[in-house]
Amino acid sequence: MARPSYPKTLLEFVARFNTDEACLEYLISHRWPDGFICPKCRNEKGWWLPSQKRFECTDCHKQTSPLAGSIMHRSHLPIHLWFWSAYLVATHTPGISATQLQRQLGIKSDETSWFLLHRLRRAMVAPNRESLSGIVEADETHIGGPAKNKKGRGVAKAENKTLIAGAVEVLTYKTKSGVEKERAGRLRLEVLLSADQKNIKQFLNQNVALKSTIKTDGWLGYSNEALKGYVHDRTVQVQHGSSNKYAPHIHQAFGNLKAWLLGTHHGVDPKYVQSYLDEFVFRFNRRAHPMAAFSTLLGIVSHKEPLTLRNLIQP
């Protein structure tokens, strides 16, 4: 069954999701698009219990809430606040901080809005998402505050720096006048422990389909072993800063990422960097269809396992 339609404008959103019941109905259509299925016995029939807002299986009589086992499991927030949060996070072009979310939705605790945002970020990585393919630019960079007396990849060793790997598809298209040009396709970003052969190989294998063409610079981490199974297009930089010329799309993505982290979030704790990378990737890959991103986010939210505050903040 096709995914339920999503609101195309703010007015449509307000009109459609003005009650918790309307939000629940939409969530149910995402979680069980072909009809309710009991998670215990797999029976396909169940009664809806309006007073308890859950299904009861006609066979084993297990009761199941549409929120059970999802990111929203055991949340004390009304479901319409979850919908508003998902809408603002998915459609607000520059992103939204926990402070802004707290202010706009009237959430009493800054910890609650912060935790809410992190749970939504957890839902921004779809399970079984397709790997990048075709022509892919790959590189690493560092994010964080200034590192004194360090240059190049050496800044990754600074305490306030986080090393990340990035890969982006390079798509070609023709303009109306027939001129062939390139643009960035889908993006992947991930925290790296080191820019060595082992970690680079793991990042590529997890994010890029084999037989793809990977364009890199001359860094030794992009060895024959790391690129095994790929077509390697390697360009050694002849001068500092020339990487932007040979891999413009991944470096533009890196630049946008750093500006976003600084401008919207005013920097991030290294402990939570991957969550912010996941949000940036989600937003980047859906930049042409932000309203559809809202529906996608809710669909993933309804299937992702819950995240507790203890698990989030533990070392």
C-alpha cells in the first residue's frame, strides 16, 4: 500500500493535524499501511480501543499502542507536539535548535526539547537505506573549534576536533541549452576514529556500493586495500587547497556542514557529533522536497526502537 499523502503547506498541516486523534490515525497508516498486524502472533485482525488508544488482537488479545516500540514510546509529550517537532525539523531549511524548538512549541524544559530533538535525529537514518553508487567523491575533514599550532589532518588529534569522513554521489545532467553539468546527489557523513586504511575501508564498504567509481586525493589511507572492489580515481594534490578543484561537491558539503553547525547550533559537543551529522545528511538528501521529508521522518520514527535519556548521555 502506498504511503499516506503528506501536507504540502503549513496551512494544510495545521488543518490536518489539529488533534491527537488525527495524528494517531496518520501514524497508524505509516506503521501498518496494509492494516494492523499483531506483533506477538502476527494475526491480521484487531479491535481499536478508543479509550485506551491501542489495538487489541482478536486472537491472543495482546494490546498494542501505535507508539509502542517506536521513538515516541513512553513519551510524556502529546503526540501533536511530536508531529509539530517533526514538521519543524524536517521543513525548516536552516534547521532548528533545541532552544528554538522549546520557544516555538512552549515546551517547559530545555532538557525535554533537547532530548526530543536527539530522538528525532536517531530516526533520520533509515534502516536498510541504499548505498551510494556511480561516481562518488570521498574525503575527510575535521569539525570543531580552532586547533592551535596544527595544520591539515593533524588537527584531528586536537581535543576539540572531530574527524569525519564524507562521500557524495556526483550526478550529471544537461541544461536546456544542452550543456552537461554536475551536481551533488546523496551524501553520507560519519565520525572517523582515524583516517587510516582500516577506518576508511569500513566507511566506504558501509556506505558505497561495490564497483562504484570513487574519486579521492592522494592520502595514503585510500590504499588499494581500502578501495578493493571499487574503481579508484586518485588525484594527488599538487598544491595546498587544490582538493576543492578535483572534488568540489564533497568540499561544498563540508563547508555547508560547518556553517550549519556554527550558525544554527553554535558548535556541538563531540560526544553527539554523529547525531548532528545524521540530521545534516537527512536534510541534505531531501533538500529539494522538504515537505516529503516530514512524511519520511514520521515513517522512520514509527519503526525505530526507543531511545532513553540514559542511553543517550552515557559515555
